[in-house]
Amino acid sequence: MKKYLDICKAIAFVTFKEWGAYRSHSMVSIFVAPVFFIIQYFIWTAVYSTGIEAVAGTMALEDIIRYFAITALISYLTMDFADWNLSMLVRTGRFLTFSLRPMNHMFFAFSQKVGHRILGFIFEFIPCVLIFVFLIRIDLRPAYVGWSMISVALAFMMTFFVNYTIGLASFWVVQSGGIRSVYILFGSIFSGALIPLIFFPYPLQVIQFFLPFQYIFYVPTMVFLGSYSLGGIELSIPAIVGIQGVAVALAGLLCNFIYSIAMKRFTAVGA
């Protein structure tokens, strides 16, 4: 275990230094979340002025405002590019160098993400928190600090496993861009990043328990707010975090299974 931790730290550090050379890109993205939040603020303020709060159940306008601020911050902590990167490596044949190394590329990619998101934490997350707290005056105190940290960490892993699995499609198709675009569309809708899942029709809410999307944004955000309900089911914070953990474990097993099959298909075309 210590060996893998040391390798992970080394790769993360190199990735941090590599992307640190382009930190101005991260600093520009600081304004993406606040702008997105302001748009959501005006939209939902107008929506709630029509009396929809009675339909929304337990989510008051104040909760909605905090909801979108939190999802914006979580996106900085969980953002992932494993699918695009893996697709590029396979398409160009550069994946050959990784297949010859005594290291699982999935582990390498995960370590890269750790380093990349540490950089994002410093140059994106912290500045955005300061903007939300001191300029927009949003209460960002989590209801349960420990459970919130665990849930965000699980969302971090879920994002990676799902994206990496999408990237593995490159071993079967020439261009996985279409699959990636479809996933981004469904992920944006059903993760709760654009609309809280509690607003969805009942059947769609129930289906979310069997899909990975809600465990990326909706669950960690609701854990942060301190209450969780979906599809008419109310769960305690430890219970939903436990379910999230099981979902992440299943996603990891599926990703590893597909990875093992993909390695048998790789022919290094383009190398």
C-alpha cells in the first residue's frame, strides 16, 4: 500500500507542476462558477416567485441558492478529463508506452487527476469560495463536515470511474467523441448539476438510484445541506453516503473489468 501511495504522490506532484505552468487557465475558470451561479440565481428566483415552492417539497429558495453554489464548488473538486485523455492516447497509439510499463494506466490516470485537482483546489476552489462568501454572501457552512468530505471524495472517485469507462470505448470505436457527448448531456441533466433531482417526475427520481449520475453532484450537495430525499424516500446522511460508497465500489469494479477486456484488444494502431 505504501508503494502505491508513494507512486500516486510522485505522479500527482509531477502533474501539479506540469499544469501549474498553465495556472492562468485555472484562474480564468474562477469566474465560470460565479457566473453560472448568478444565472441560476435569477432563474430560480423568478421560478419561485410563481409559487412553485409548494411543488418543490422541502427545498426552499434559500436551499436552492445554496444548492447551486455548492454544486459549482464541487465541480472544481471533481472535474475530470480521463475520458478525453485516454481516447487521445488510444487514437494516436501513444497508449503503447503505457501498456509496456509495469503500472496500470488506470492508476496512473487517477494519480494524474489527484495532482490536477490539487491545483484546482488552490487556484479555482479557494478563490471561488472567497467570492461566494465575501462578495455574494452565501452560507457555505456544511451541516456535517466529516460526511460532506467523505461524500465529495466518493464523488471524486465516481467521476473518474465513469469518465475512464467512457474513455475505454476508444478500444472498440475509432472515435468515442459521440459517446462522450451523449454522456455529458445525460450527466448534466441527471446528476443534478442543472436541475435538482427532486424536481424530476417520480419515475425518473427512482431510476436515479440505479444510475451513477446522482452520486456525482446531487448526493454530495444534499449531504452538505444536511438532508436527503429522492423518489419519496428520505434517508439519513450516513445511509445515503453508504449507498454512495457501494455505488462507487460497483463503478470501480465495472471499470476494472472493462479495462481488463480492453487490454486484450489494444493493437497500438498509429504508434
